[in-house]
Amino acid sequence: MSRAYLALGSNLGDRLAHLQFAVDSLAADSAVTVLAVSRVYETAPVGGPPQDAYLNAVVAVETSRDPHDLLAVAQRIEREAHRVRAERWGPRTLDIDLLLYDDVRLDDPDLTLPHPRMNERGFVLAPLRDVAPALIDATTTWEGVREAAVTLRTSWRNSSSAPSP
């Protein structure tokens, strides 16, 4: 089994429901065990057109899937949440990025590991520190990243089905 970390983000529709759908869908996958879910953070968008604020979180998982297969699962979940890829860094119902997968280093057209911009993004590093504190300096702060007054449910344990978004 391998350990992986996935970043979740949403700034369209019911943002919290989209993040919860992602967590529940990952937990429902028979080859994925959700180990931990970060707090939820609200952040200003980075790049792209003018758009609403994001809710962000990070999920730590254990999986028997290889990195490309885990990415395919993430992209399927995005599609099920009606993600539209109309504009780079544009608004979205759900964005799932594979940040880290064990110590794998990969650079191919479909997937780069570790995620190439994760160390530039407070909206990734703050929640990543929640689930993997040894990876992120405990004293670091990020401008425009604040803990949201909402939480994600973590009462599942790889249930057989996930709710619809």
C-alpha cells in the first residue's frame, strides 16, 4: 500500500458539499482508505479570471492504486461533480490534485509528482500541514488563507457507496 495526499478545492455552487462528495467518493473506492482529512480553509483565487473564494482541504489516503490510476479516480470524481475545464485556473465545482505519492518522482505529460506548484500555494500547504505535519514547517503562515467555519465529515470507513454531489 502507498500513501498519497490529494488537495481538494471548490468555488462554485455548494462548495462544502463538493468537497464532502470528493472525500466520500474516495472513501467509497475499494482500493483507497482515507486516513485523515484536514480542516477546511477559505482562500482567495490564485491566477485566472475574477472569481469567488475557494474552500480547500487535503486528504491523506492509503491506496493500492498506482499514481496514474489514482489520478484517474480523482478525475472521475471531478466529472461526477460536474467539473468543467473551460478555462485554466477558472472557477470550478471541484478540483482534485494529486500532491504526493510516497516518495515517487514523476514527470510525464499526464502527471508530475510531487505536484509542481504545491510549494507556492498556501491553500495547499496549510491543509497539508494538518494531515502531514512533518512535511510542513509549523511556524509558516500564508497570506489570504484562513480556516473556514465549516468542517468535513469523517465518520465513514470505506463505505460501499458515496452520495451524489
